[in-house]
Amino acid sequence: MGFGQDFLKGFFGNDFLKDYTHASKTFRSNNSALSPRRKFLFHVVFNLNIQQIPQLANVFQTDDLTSLNLLVKEIKLPAYRFSVDTMNQYNRKRKVQTQIEYDPITCIMHDDASDLSRTLWYNYFSYYYKDASQKYFDAAVTNGSLGPNAQGVDPGASYPYGFRDIYTQDREINDWGYIGESYMDGAREGKPAFFRDITIFGMNDHKWCAYTLINPIISAFEHDTYNYAEGAGIMQNTFTFDYETVKYYHGALTGTKPDGAIPSFANPGNYDTVTSPLARPGSTASIFGQGGLIDAAGGIITDLSAGNLAGVIGAIQKGGTAYETFKGRDLRAILKTESTNIARSQIKQDLPGAARGVLFPKAPVQQPVGNKQPAGLKPVTTVVPGAVPTNLNKPITIPDQSGT
């Protein structure tokens, strides 16, 4: 088909080739309002109940809580199940909702060298259960904090785990299992919750959405597995949380460091807030592109219009950066190349999709096959004495093997 026929076919329409205008209008319009959120842009905030449990402030400093939020490797969003009964209304089936169930979520955290995620688990464990509180050697605080020293039963230990005290008259330790505070302890409001809430932030195009889990508790916990065969593997801790209900929020990022909308996000102590040299005005050998000559000129004008010393210094910096970037370069050649590319891109965008490849054709690439002949639509005929013909354009004939 000639060039003119290809052009007319694309100009008047084609049943097979379509452009990407539909996808662009759907997902990029209105500041990408309908574009799907990305899985890897998220931030998790653990809100420990430090107000009612002041001891947690001694265990987790402010920097620890900020770093704890960065250890989340993977987290599942909430899921719901509804109990629905089927009723019979004069032989008509009717569906009636009775209750809602909140499915547990899984949170996978890095098993970090600073022991933050493991410290989070141990303090939760020892807060609700006395099993971890009985001392076993005095090497570290995580061995337990309760119990008198053993007297010759288990040398060096603070509690004689190997001692059988079933028939002992003066049993020293009776605190095991779950710690349920009673009325006599003075805790009329019950035991304060370890977590107040856990909020999962998702981010996309300078906006955020949040899922806040109310009164979460750990329903399952799992350490990882050491394995010599996994040379590139990294350790992790897996938490399973149950919760009472979920709150939904959304908003826009403030752009501050740290961000005012998401606690501990973009904290300068953990995030690189220095602008990349490639994004600075005048740092790219381009005229119209990001960080190019036009960006440098606009930045210089903006800095000088500030009317202060910082603006003058900024203008000098941008001018010097642009000078060093374009020193010795052919501005006319750069302008010609970029203008041509912009014009081609605009023409291709305005034309129907099927005509874009016609006006800007590319040479077909022929790959050598077998005996170095160009690839074609017809199979190559290979004649070998006594062999079955391989030309598939004709019926295959099997030679007579009877010898008659």
C-alpha cells in the first residue's frame, strides 16, 4: 500500500489503530483525578498510648517513634465482612444484614539492627502478659523485671525455671499469663490500651488518604526464619492486628518538612530534602526543558524581584550555574534540535493516531534467519535428498517406502 493510501486510511479513520487520547482524558484530566493510587507510596504512623502509659516515653524516644514508622515494609488495608441472613417473605427471598466483622490486617516490619521493631513487640508482650516478666539471668532488661533471686536452684538466674514448686508451701511467683487488672488494683477504667490507633497514609499526586484503625491489638506475631540458603534475604517481623472500627480521612500534602498533614513524614532527619542538581535552574543543557536556560532566566528574575540579599545571592548562583552549564556549547544547535522535537511532538499529538506512524515512518527492521536471508512471509524451501519437503505452501507428499 502506497504512502498516499496509508495517509488517507489514517486520516479518514481506521478500525484497528487507535490513539491514547481516551486514556489520557480519563486518567490525566482534572489533575489526574481518576488515576489509580500507587502501592509503594504509603506511610504508617503508630500512635502509642503514652498519655496513659508514661513508661512508654522512657522506652521510645521521639526519634524512635519517628523511625518506627519507617520500618513498615508491607501493610494490608482494612477488610470487612457482613453477616447477611436470607429471610422468606411469602416465598420471596429477602436479604437482611445483622452485623459487621472487621478482618485482621497484617503488618510486616523490617527486623532492624537497632532492635526497634523487636522492642515494640517485647514491650507489648510484657505489658499484657507476665510470662516475659520473670527474670532469667540478669544480662539485660528484656530478660524480665520481676521475681526475687534464686537461692541455689538455678545458679545465676533470678527465677528458678527448672524448680518444681507444685508442693511448695511458700511459692514465690504466681504471676503468669494475661494481666487483667482488677477493681482492687484501682484501675476502675480497665487496663489502658497499648495502642491508641494506627493510621495508614496513602499518597498520590500531592494528595493523601488515611485509614485509622481504632484501638488495635496484636492478635498474632511471627518472627522470621534464619536460612543459610538465602544469601540475599533480609529478616522481618510480622504483626497481625485486630481493631474495633476504621476512620477515613483525606487531604492535600502541605509541602513542609516534616509535612504538617502526615506526622513524621518528610522529616529532615530521615529524608533527603536537598534539591537534586539536575533540577536546579540552569543545571541542564537544555533551553526549554526542566532546569534549562528558560528556567534559569525565570529564577533570576524571581530572585531579583525579592529585593533582599538572599535574592541577589540566589540570582548570582543561578546565573553562574547556567554559565558553567552552557560554556562552550552551541546554543543554536540546541535550539534547533529542541524546536524540531517540540514541533514534531505537537504535530503527532494533533493528528489522528493512525496517521502518526505514516507521517513519521520508521525503516522496517529485517532480522536474518537461518541462511542469512531476510525474514519474509513465505517459508524458505529446503531441498534435501531423501527428506520430506518442508515447503508448507503445497501439500506434503510422503515418498513411497515400499520399494515397488
